[in-house]
Amino acid sequence: MSFFADGEDRGGVFLGRLWSPEAGGPSVVTLRDGTVVDITSASAPTVSDICDMTAPDDYVRQAPGRPVGPLAEIAANRPGDATRPHFLAPCDLQAVKACGVTFASSMVERVIEEKAAGDPLKARAVRERVGAAIGGSLRNVRAGSQEAARVKQALIAEGLWSQYLEVGIGPDAEVFSKAQVLSSVGPGAEVGLHPISRWNNPEPEIVLAVSSRGRIVGATLGNDVNLRDVEGRSALLLSKAKDNNASCAIGPMIRLFDGTFTLDTVRAAELELTVTGEDGFTLKGHSSMKEISRDPEDLVAQTIGRHHQYPDGLMLFLGTLFAPVQDRDVPGEGFTHKVGDVVTISSRGLGHLRNTVRLSTECAEWNFGTRALMRNLAARGLI
């Protein structure tokens, strides 16, 4: 088993975290010729430290290290088994933030379809009226632009406006706290659903690694587990819908920006999603970063700056185009998770992130926080 396609892990500079049985805590690791290499040091004991360097890719490429073992062998180890090395989420001290409703064009289309009660002829008529009002296609609307303001007025006139459309095409992006520092789970781990939810789905996303100065230094994959019924009841339930035990998966590793992988690569990324259930059900999904309505740099600027600082950096989910409509059990009721679902999110150059769905109350409790990390690093003479 590996996180990457053949040859994919040889050209990039990857940064991650591994549970070390010998250290009784996390180690900072990279990949070299298919081997996991421990590069933890007193000068860079955390991933956060490396992401704050002037040239993180150069440091990781040249850092002295100790081979731990073949990637395929370690990737196959079960997360949570403290006796064997296994991958963790690749971030540590960074805040975990997320942006929502960033694919406005598809969102507007869905609202139009809902207004038309599923009738394509009615939807076409509504779309034509709105299109005439804004003078162009809805699919190319850029959030916060003058054109978006005209769309807003047209949608209000059609009775389509909502708080989600406000952050979708208005000037201000939705930015929320997805998970607590160190609480994210990594590749191979179980991902949790709050037991009060009956309608939920995965959200395949690109996650940016951002330094404390607001510089984007790399990217990875994430699953922003979505409780559609909880959030749908009230926007004030967003925190309960998003931040639960094991509800945030990130990984497998951060690919650092260098000459072969840049922010433009992220802007052009295509994400694939597969959900395989124990009941034999399979769901396929896709998200294209080319259709995002807000540029990643704009989302970062709205998250960190003079208005808000993150001294240890942050991980930022960029949102998703994916919205599942495929029926699973009852016609017309669409998709929702079942316990045991295996979710795989993949993108070329970033590998794949695979997790198994459980209830949050069934997933391993999160008990290794900042205090535990500081004590562990101190005991190892790293701080």
C-alpha cells in the first residue's frame, strides 16, 4: 500500500508527521526514494517550524535524517497503534481553518434548480431572466465583483437570496474554524460523524499550508466532513456541525512548493472522490479547482493579516465543488454516509487520503494536545 501512484512521490518535496514508538510522540518526516525519513531536529522539531522557514523545500530536501522504513510498509500500519510507526495528519501547531461556499457558480445553479422544483424548462426560464438581468453567464461570476453585485440584485428579485449566497458571491468569504490544533486525523484513520446527524457527506478539498506571515508554502488533501442536516437547521450550529471528534482528516503529506509544484498547480488541481460502502454502494465525485470563485490567495488574505494573526501558521481548507445527489437507499432522498464507508480523496501530485467512517463517539478519543506535545519534545531534548 502507498499514498502515491508509481513515481509520484519521487519528484516532489513532501513533509509530514509520523507517530514514533521509540519517542512516544510525533516525528517530522519526509520521503526520499520511496523511504520515510525522520528529519526531526532541535532546530525544527515541528512542521510549523519548517513551514515558517524562508525556503521550506530546500530545508526538507537537505535536512539530515534517519531512515524509518519503506513508505508502503509504514503506510499500511494501523493508525492509533502506539507500538508501530504510522502516519498522522501532516500539521501540528497550525490552526485549522476552512472556507465555505467558494464555488459560487455551481451553488447558484443549484439554487436556481431548486427554485424551479427540478423542472429543467422552468430552470432555463429562471436562468434566462437572471442572465438577462446581469448580462452574462452565471458560471463565470467572480465573488465580490461588480458583476456579482448585479447577480445579487437579480437573485433578490427572483426570491433566491440567502445567507449562503451572500458569502458565495458577496465581498466577504466564509472562514470558520474547522478543528482544534492537533485534533485532525491523518491517512488511514477513522473519521467521525456526530451521532445526532442523519444526513451527511464527505467534502473533498485542497488544504493549503500557510506560514505565520501569510505565505502559502504547500498543499495537501482534506475531508471537511459535512453534517448537512445539522448545519441546515441553523447557521448558528456550524461549529457543532464541523468540529467534532475525528471529523477533520488531512493528508497524506504536505507537498511543499518548489519548481515543480506551485500555487498555479493548485489552481488547476482536479480532485476525485470515491465512497465505498459495506452495503456494496459506490459513489463517485469530482471537484475542479478551476471553477473556484475566489482565488486561493484572496482566501488566505481574508483569513490572515493585520486583522488576524496565527503565530504558528494555519492550514486552510479551500472548499469543494462536490455536492452528492445520487440516491443511496430511497429514491429522492439522495446520499448520506453509513458507518463503515471508506472515503478516498485523490489528486495527482498530492496522492490520496483514505479514511473509514465511524461515529465520533466510536472513534479514538483525541488526547494528545499541545501540552502533551510540548512535554514530549522537551523530554526528547528538542525544545
